[in-house]
Amino acid sequence: MTEKTALITGASRGLGAALAEKLAPTHHVIAVARTTGALEELDDRIQAEGHKATLAPMDITTEAAMAQLCRGIFDRWGKLDIWCHTAIHAAPLTPADHLDMKDWQKSIDVNVTAVGRLIPFVAPLLGTEGQAVFFDDPRAGEKFFGAYGATKAAQIALARSWATETENSGPKVHVVQPDQMPTGTRARFFPGQVASELSSAKAEAEKVLALL
């Protein structure tokens, strides 16, 4: 029987890590993130449960690295069953007329351009039977969320277009809006919020996987 595979982009922490751990019993997880240490900690947890993962410490904005990764997936497994994209750049909150151009450009590079590049790379691996999942966090138009809100909205617009285009042919593309979780991104935006008032990443991962 062909081994099932799951690609998690942004797998080192938060929802991405929770999805990787939940998928590991049934799929070989390819975990992508920039932070090697956090990926190794994820791998330790997966191995402790008797499962295996492939770590890919890469920057999703590097085209050559992503092309090499996808070619490597094809050469080893021939396909992907699931792609969950949780990678995000959360620029500091600031008024629109005080945008830092480095943060603005990084937001575009990570949240929009990288996704526009990854979809054509990953789509052939998913074929007609695979599934892709994107995560909405609608902040567009909220005060001080200019860079994050605008680029996240652009990412989700692209994902929704792909979902509509493949509705009858596959792959199945999901856009979900998880409940707020005590992640690093959330802490940057709302540093005073009590973690116990939020949903856990594991609980949200379970909800996502129930869709698949």
C-alpha cells in the first residue's frame, strides 16, 4: 500500500505543529519551517509516539528550495495526499501611514508571493485526489492591521480562486477559519489576552482534520 503523505508549511509551532502531530499516525509528514530547533522538537514528539517525519528547514520564500523540496517529494513518494499551509508573517501593528517598508515587503513575500509560487509547485503532487487547506484570519480593514490584513486577504483570495477552479476536477481546496488560539502570532497582536480563554491548537487541528 502506498504511504500517505502530508506537507505542512509552517510546521514548527502553533497550528502547523499540532496538525503535523495529529497527521503523523496516518501520514508521513513533511514538516517545513525556518526554525531548525523547533522542527527537531516536533520530530522528537512525533518519534516519541512511534511515528516518523521528514524535516525540511527551509524558507518558503526561496524559490529554488521549494522547487527542490517538491521534486524530492515526487521522487520519493510520487504524490501528496494533504497540504496544510500555516506559514505566515505577522508584521507589527502600525497605522497605515507608518508602514515600515521592510515589514511590508516581507508580508508580501511570505503571505502572498510564496503562496502564489507554491500552488503551481504543489498542485501536480496533489493531483485530482489530494486536499489542500488554507487558514483565514480576516483582519483586512481593521485599524493597525494594514500589512497583515491586506496580505492575508490576498492569500485567501488566491486560495478561494483555486478552490473554485478545482471544485469539479480536484484537488479539493479548503479555506477554514479556526477559532483564535494562543499562538505566537496571536500573542504579538494581543499580548494581554489570557491563553485559557482561547482554543488550543490541538483542538483546532482536530476540527480541521475532521474535514478531510
